[in-house]
Amino acid sequence: MEKRVSKLEADIDDIKTNMALMKTDIAAIKSNYATKSDLHQAINQQTKWIVAGIMSTAGLTLALARWLF
């Protein structure tokens, strides 16, 4: 019986060590993931740049057409 208890205690120590490693790994993974708000900000910023680019291209095209014709 004593042998089984000592084996269980050793296993528990291994489990505690593994759990500590898992906690640090999960913390590293969480720090690298983007949140919903990060994604929304990136999409909004990208949309603004695309709209501004399209508007400026259209304006330059109209100005060039007016100047040429």
C-alpha cells in the first residue's frame, strides 16, 4: 500500500510540473492571438485606406480626362 501511495505522490508531482508548463505555454499562445477588437480595428483601417485609394484614383482619372479632353 505504501508503494502505491508513493507512486501516486510522484505522479502528482509530475502532473504539477506539467500543469505549470502548460500554463506558461497557454499564456504565450494567448498573447499572440488577436482579439475581436483587434480584428475589427484592422478591418476598419484597411477599409478606410481602400476607400481613400479608390476615391483618389477616381479623382485623378477625372482630372486627367478633363485636362486631356
